[in-house]
Amino acid sequence: MPPRIQPFLANIGAIGLIVGTILVLTHPQWVGFEQSIKVNGKTEAPANIIATSIVTVKSPSTSAQLPAPAHSKKIANTPPKSAAVAQQVSAIPPLSSPESATTSNTLQVARVPNPYPFPPQSFEVINNQARLALVNILCGARSGTFRPISASGVIIDPRGVILTNAHVAQYFLLSSDPTVDLSCVIRAGSPAYPSWNAEVLFIPPSWVKRHASDIIKTQPVGTGEYDYALLRVTSAINGQPLLPRIAYVPIDTRETIAFKDDDVLVASYPAEFVGGIATQLNLYPATSITTIKKMLTFDNKTVDAISLGGVIGAQSGSSGGAVMNAWGRLVGIISTTSEGETTAKRDLHAITLSYINRNIASESGVDLASILQGDIEGNARAFNASIAPALRKLLIDQITPTGRY
């Protein structure tokens, strides 16, 4: 989304700005977070909709104002915008959906019968679980080389494994290079508060190779293909010891476990219409209940993504947010959205856990369950030693002609 500068209100705005600036400058990871950034996706072949009609979607709206969205069963919304608004910290947008999508008349899918040996849970319970495992990801640079960004993620293992988008995790790749003036922090809670440091555990090499050049572009467009990544919590902020178990949500990677018309809960830290200081100091999670509108495919063989309609999460900052089913299982993460002046007029897409599981096995040789059952710290160390350097160089080479600052 393009940066939008909004005027502050007299007196109240000035006081809020002063207080906010003092807090920002006293936190080493937030120094210089006064501008906005865009994350860019590459135009790709469109995903195919498993339906009987052709659906056309466009790139994200650039509207600066958000009328109240109209969607059913809303659990929580972000609070009113603060009167003290300086410049926007740009929320990482879900990549916009491609210009058009075609139908798939050959793919036949069936619902998983009796998926669990226990009844569905209350969405109030699921909401509480999702919020405990939801994280906000904030990255920025002290010198202004990178403008600050905000996105979402969800913890899927008690040792602190975070599932998010590749177009979010690429900033962690960059921040691990000492020549790159960039730092990232994992925040949690309501409002989001700095909690952990993290490193890349896995990011699909295919995504980086396809999208490295997009980091300097201004209009993200894509399908969500390959757009996932794993982060590992390495330490708590301020040197506090990590808890032996971090709150997380269980995953379900089975095929067609998320089916059309199923009720799901969507949780994220939307920030598209929140001011820059508010994003840093007063950012709240938002959750809502919706139904799966369509099932999408990248290759006409499998269900790889789902359409969620116009929920509050259909805005920047929600990338990497959680999609939970009625049994409290994570079945997707937010990836793309269509254009619309309000969230109610947009169509939010999420890639499925079944797609992520299949693709991570193809990219790494092991599926998601095997990764989570293994040596997380050792796997992260191996990835960052053997694979990450080449991927990071692809990104650095796009930033300046010489690959240096």
C-alpha cells in the first residue's frame, strides 16, 4: 500500500506524538520507524477457482479511509484510530490477487468425513486460543534505508515456531546480515508488545528466487504460491529467559480439511488504517468468524488456498494471520486480498496448511510434521549456515547495484 500521511489534531495529537516519540526512541528496535514501506509480490499465473464461474479480482485499494466493514459474527475489531497520528508505519499487505482467475472443472474434491473424535468447540474458546498464539512482526531500520513494516504470524509449536508469509520472513533474512541496517522484533498481546527475537527456520528457496526483485517494487501482485515461511524464537526481549512452553495452536495438514461453507475464525494484526505511532504502540489483534467461500488451486489437482470474503482482516498487516477451524486447528494463513474501498468489499485469501505441508516437503525433503518433531534449533542453524546466505544475497543484490549500502 502507498504511504499515506495524515495531519495530527491540535493539542491532543501533539501530546500523543511527543509521548509516542519518546517511547519509540527509547526502544533500540524501533529507532527511526517514522516512514512506511511496501512489500512487493510478483505477477504470476493466476490461481484457478474450483467453481463454475469465472471470478475477476484486482490489486489492493489505495483508499486511506476505512468505513466500518459489514460482515457477520464479528468477535473483535481494532479500537478507534488514535488522535495522535504522525506518518503511517506500513503494514505488510497480503499480496494482491492476480488480475483474473479461471475455473477448474476437472478437480474433484471431497470433504473429510468426521474429521475429529470430539465435537466442535465454541468460537469464543477458539478466539482465546488464537489470540494467545498470534504474533505481530515489526521490522525497520535506524537510518531509514528500510521503512518500517508490520505483519502477522502464528505460533504452531511450544518451542516458538512461527508460521508466516515468505514476503514477511524475507526481512528476517536481511536483518541477519550485519551490512544491512534492519532489525525485526516479534510482538504479542493486546496491544502488541515486544516479546521475542527470532530467526528464519525455513523459507522456500523457490519463493526467494522468484520474488527477490519484488522487494524494490511498489505494487504487490501474486497468488500466494510458495508464500509461507517458518521463524524460530531465539530469545526473549531484554534478556529474560524463555518460557519452557510458549502458547501455540495445533495444525491440521490433511487435504480438504477446510471445505466450502465451513465456519472459520480469522485472526491477525490489521494495520492498514492505523497511524504510524499507533501501529508501534497501540496495535490490537482483530478476529472475526466467516465461512469459506471458495476453494482455490494452483495446479488443478489440489486445494491450495481458500477464499474468506470481506472480513476485517482483509487489509494490510494481516499477512501471515491465522485461519482456525471449528475444532481449534490452524488450517490456513492469510496470503492475498482483492481490491475494495472497504474490507467488506474485498475478498481475503489464505493458503492452506495442506498446501504448505506439500510444498515444504517438495522444497526441503521433509514435511511440516517432521520439522516440528525434529531438532528445531539444529535445523535453523543448518538452514542459516547452508541455504540462507545465497538467498539473502539475492535480496541484497536488489537493494543497491553493488549489493551494499
